[in-house]
Amino acid sequence: MLLAIALDGADSPSGGCTTHLASLIFLRLALRENLTPADYPWLVRLNPSIPMKTRGNGSVTLWFSTDSVERARRAAMIARDMLVEYAESTGSKTKASIVAILFSDEALPRREHTLTRLYYDALTRLVPIKHAWEALNKLKLDGAEVLVAEGNSIVGALAGVGARLDFDHTFELLVYMPPRLWGTRPQLEQDAVRKLDHVLGFYGIASIDYATGRALIQPHGPDPVLAGVRSDTPEALANSLQFVPREFYTHAIIYRSNQHTGVHIRDDLVEHIKPYDCIRLHGVLGNTRIIGGGHVIAQFCDDSGCIDAAFYRETGELRHIASRLLWARVTLEGCVRVHRGRLTVNVERLVILDGVVRYEHLAPPCPKCNARTTRVRDSVYKCSECGTIVYGVKGVEVIERLPRMIVEPPPSAWHHLYMPLARITRIARPRGLKPTPSSASDILLVPGTNVMF
């Protein structure tokens, strides 16, 4: 039999973290209760545009093999009690959820018919909570034994159990600080992060933004996570821990995840779009304008209608290219939010296909000495050499055709599910759920004796 214990909603502004709680439950069940892990814990990210979240909109599922229903029930109760205690101490008790489901060999295949559908819905759109309870009731009819199911974040918890990671997945090593460091988060040395990224090599994911030199493995919230290191393989993650000072952490755990797989994106038409949908659209982009903060808003149209497309300043080259487009036939990806009362796609990737032009305004030459002029205000330019003021002229418009290209934001602007271009070509899919851990020691890298659980 297979026991799934899923958690969600334990994040809180005062320092709670769902993955931290899951790591403590895993320590307790694997080391003290001697349950056998069936796989790495699953860290499942869901729709990144959903506003009803504290941080990353993700759930964690722990998988254990067991031949005893009583041991499974005891494990479920231990996990529930630990959730209650953790939620009360971190202020997340109003929304924290836990689901514990015992699958027999006969009931496990039916998981895909109920919970996997819920998983894909939770990735791409807003799911009402009643749909989660309906899926849970159907699972009972299919023969699974629901040991625990409670909390307001039941959608994320159940979707985590239904995740499909066999087609594609990544791994993340999460390193947790001791309580004395919570709220402070020591900064890792830049040189150490660069060496860590070198060790990860070809399979590392977004450890550092080399354009800015910014390290990306350390979060900024109040949670107990010291660092999160991502890779396509778990083997390299174990070696990367050598670059983290031992006094900064109590334990570290490797998760299997859907992060950076792009699984949240689905093809759609403008006429079908609703708030919080994550979609891929094919059509024409134009009428760009720059708004406050340096962000760019453009109009996107396909055969079914038009919608605003937003390119935020943080997206770097993506925003720069969009600001210079006159028109283009494109494919764009992103999630939909409401901006100033209008549905708007927050663009995370742009594929420019053909018929593309760009324009820019160049200052006119000085009529006296032919030197360069600089813009003073609208239609007014001043010569940089002789000081002549030129009135009533406009800049020279230069139009040129752009080649086909794929434009993505810098790593610092990637959200958890964004799939980097580098992963699209280097990973063969389907991957299957391999490798699998042979024991808890493959998952828990630093058991220690100083972890409270």
C-alpha cells in the first residue's frame, strides 16, 4: 500500500513554511517511526497567478510504502498533530491543510481519473474549493481510504497528490536554518554561489543571474529556508551542500518537483480567457505604450478578440523588445490578471514569428554644423556642438524587420513554473519517476540530532 500525506497553506508572514513543516514530518516518520519512503517528497507548484497565497503557491506530498493500515493511520495522526502545533506557532492555522490517503494497489491507478484532473485545473485556472471535496468523495468511492482531510487549502493539498511528474520534473535541495537564525538569513558568499553553480554544471537551474551577478538561491521572506538549489538531477545537489557553512543549517532535504517544467501553460483563444488563466496565445501584437514605472502595455489580438499584454520592467530584454515593436505576429505565454479593470496577460515569454518591424526615434542632425542633437522636450532639440536650438521637428523614424526570435526574461524574473529555454532542448521526455531513493538517507542529507520534530 502507498500512503500519501499532503500539506498546503502552512506559509505565513510570521515565518511559517509548508516545505519546512513537511521536512519535520518526514524526519519524524522516516527516522523515528521507521516508515519507508516510496519516493522523494513532491514539491508541487500550482497556478502562479492565484492571489490567495502567502508566497509560492505550492504544496508538498510525502510518499511512504506500508503494509499496515494501523501504521498508516498512526502516521496520519502524527502528521496532523504536527501541522496543528506548527500552524498555531506560526499563525497559519486558519488556512493550513493536510490530506492523508492510503492507496491500495487496486485504488492507486484511479488516482489519475480524479486527482490528476484536479491537478491540471489547479495549474491553469482558479479552482473552487467544492471541486476538491467532490474529488475527495469520488476517491473514496474508488476504494482509497481517506485518513485525514481538513483545512482551507484543500485544493492545493489534493492537487499535489494528483500531480503527474513522470513526464517531466526537476529536483530542489532545500536547506533549513536553526530557529536562532529565523528572520535574519545569513547571506552566502557570492564566490561560494558561483562555485556551487559550477558544481551543478549543465543541469543546474537558476542559481545565479550572471548578467547582474545576483545570487538566486536565497529567498527573501521570513521563512526558515536558508537556500533552495535546483537541478535536473539529485546527484549534483548532494555535492552542492559543501558550499553552505554548516553552522547555518540544521538539515536539508531533496524534493522532486514540477518547477521549471512549464506545465501551467495551455493553448487558448482570447474569447475564452478568464482571470488567473495561464495560457499560450497565437496572434498579432501591436499598439505598445509605456506606462508608469517603465512597464509596457501592448494590444494582442487573435481571430477571436483582443486583450492587453503587459511586459513589466523586471522582465528586462523582454520588456525592451516589446517597447519597440510596431507590430508582430507572435506566440506569447503568460497568466491573466485584472489590471485597472481590464483583463491583462502578464507575458513571461514571447516568440516573434514573422512580419515583425521595430522603430525608434533618432534625434535630427544640426542644420548648421550637422552634429548630433539631443532632445530637450517635444519637437525641440539642441545641438551638442554649437548649441543651436532646433524647433518644430520630429525625430527620424527608423524601421527595420526583426528576425525570428524567442525572448525570455532574466532568471531573476522567473517564477517557479517558468521553463527556461535551456531545459526545452536538453531534457528527454517522458522522464519517468527516476531515479528513486533507495532509503531516507538519499533524501535527508543532514539528519543530525539538533532538529526538533
